[in-house]
Amino acid sequence: MARPVVEVFDSPRAAAEEAADAIASALRDAVLERGSATFIASGGRTPEPVYDMLARADLPWDKVRVTLTDERWVDAQSADSNERMVRDRLFVERAEAASFVPLKSAHATPKEAAAHVERALGPTLLADVVLLGMGEDGHVASLFPGGPVLAEGLVVGVDAADPAPPQPRLSLTMQSLQPRRLTVLLISGQAKRRVLEDGAGLPVHTLLGRTKAPVRVLWSA
């Protein structure tokens, strides 16, 4: 598969606005077509303004299910928790009506929790929309170079490693990160653009090479 065209924006804010509009449109179409929609949301700081905008979007949120691309194995109230971030930024205003499947659980380790999360998500996870970020090492979700990039199943436990990830994590697999309608990859900075366009063999390239749905890469300096 040819690598997608990078769409260039003047600012992270402008890229976030485009991401929010594209995600809202795809979720709305999915609900109209099937009566429900599933959205896989990225963690980290980059998508926060996207969630602020989506929280106010006029969507049938009561018919939308949300889960995360990955989660650090920390308490849900921790500042490092992706769950806390989406609860604070997305599940407010109109989007408060959406349902949520968290990845963190009371199990002792991410690997023990993986089977529990798979049961909560269902026997298959075919999302409508996936929002992704990317690290400067080319990782997506918590699928890092040298890690369980091609793990089977829907969810995988990721051990802490040197240099990354510094904390154990739970991550959706490449299989799970393949939506019906749309993948949005939201990135910023010259270093990440070089990794995406000039690199090869990294997790982000593996994912983009597998996806069948349209991909939009939104980049700002």
C-alpha cells in the first residue's frame, strides 16, 4: 500500500479541528448506517483539543462506544492515565452520553487483564474510527519497535523496557486498530514527519500497510 499523503496545517489547533470534523462525520455516518458506532481514541497530549471539540459535537453519543488505543498500567486517577484524560476532555457536555470500555482493570498485570478486556470488547473489535498518534521512534498505541508489534488477538500486555515504554502497558493490537471507515493519524513536528515519510519497517509503517480503510495523516509544525 502506498503511504498516505500528509495533509499540512498551519498550527496544531487547525489540525485538531480537521481531525474532530472528520471523526464526527465518520461516526455520524456509522450510526446512520448501522445504528451504532465504535471509536478508538488515542491517549497522550496531542489529541486533547480534538476531544474538547468532539465533546461539543452534535452526535448521537448514546449510540457511540469508545475505547482506547492503549493504556499505561497506572491508577485511573493518575496524571499519566489515558482513561483519566478522555474522561476529563471527551466525556463531558454532549459526549458524556457515550459508553466507555476502559483498558485498566483490577487485575495484577496488563497480561492478566488482556483476556478480561477482550471479553468486554467482544469476540471481535471492528471499530468505525481510530485516532492515532505516533512517537518519534515510529510507535503507535503501545506497539514499540522490538516489542509485540504483530501480536495476535485484540489486546496485548506490554512489558516495561529500556528505552521504551518506561511503564507496563496494555495495548490494542494491529488487528484491533483496523477500522471500517477511517484512520486519523495526528502528528506534529519535523522529526515525526521524517520518520513517517523517510523511515521504513517501524510499527507505524506496518499499521498503514495493513489498513484497508481510508487514512488521513494530519501534520503541523
